[in-house]
Amino acid sequence: MEELIKRAASDLVESKYAIALTGAGMSTESGIPDFRGPKGLWTMHPEAERRAYQTYEKFQTNPKEYWEERLSSPSLFGNLGKVTPNPGHYALAELEKMGILKCVITQNVDNLHERAGSKSVLDYHGNAFKLRCVSCNARYDLEEYDLQKLRDEGRLPPPL
Ligand SMILES: [Zn+2]
């Protein structure tokens, strides 16, 4: 293991353009379940995987109903606002600050790379803390919107 770590370090230092590709395993240490691991979301709840695809279809065909359901049911991931970055997230942020790592490309929607201090992050599957306009692709911080209030006022989907 020690040898592998030394080799990884020297490969990183000698690289011309190092990037990190991360997935669910990156955040399991922060308490967010992965999908297909032994205790993964899809492993434990195969019906939830089917529902996830139906949910996306609902988002496309009936966005108002999608948002109402989303606001009334708990997130698959639990409360992402309460989890915190783990040493792996901080290590990647530190490598970026040192100029060794150029960017992080992540499948994770948990925002933990950003919260750990990484500046150049590509959220390949989106970000649970941002909204994206499906017409023009502009992104907005979720916190700019009071979704419960919009629901109460019958103004869903969120007007971007
Ligand atoms: Zn737009």
C-alpha cells in the first residue's frame, strides 16, 4: 500500500494535467450511501432505481406534479445539507490549491467537493443545491428559491 501511495504521489507531481474523476464512493465516508455497493441504495431498494427513471419521466411530462412530489417526500440521499466533506474531499481541494490537480469531474450531486474548497468542479450529474433552467441551461442557487412558499402559492415548477 505504502508503495502504491508513493507511486500515485509521484505520478501526480509529474503529470501535466491531472484531473480527478469521482463517484458515489467518494462520499460514502461522509455518510451518503452509494448506489451499487453492498449497502447501496439500488442494492437495498431495487424498486427505488425503477422509480428514479419514472421520476425523471414525470419531471419532463408534468413538472408541477414532479415538484410537488419532490417537496413532500424525503430525498433518497437523506438530508444533504447536514453531511460534511470528508478527508478525501479536502485532499483533492488541497491538491488543486497546490496547482497539482486541475479539476474535479464528479457524478455526485452532494456539493461536497465545492464545500471542501475545490474551485474547478464539473458536476456531471448536476448538483442538488442548484437549479438549471431546461430552456437556456442557466444555473441558479437553490437557496435563492423558497420552494415551500412557491408550492403554497401554486407557483411550481420554480419560475426561473
Ligand atoms: Zn432560462
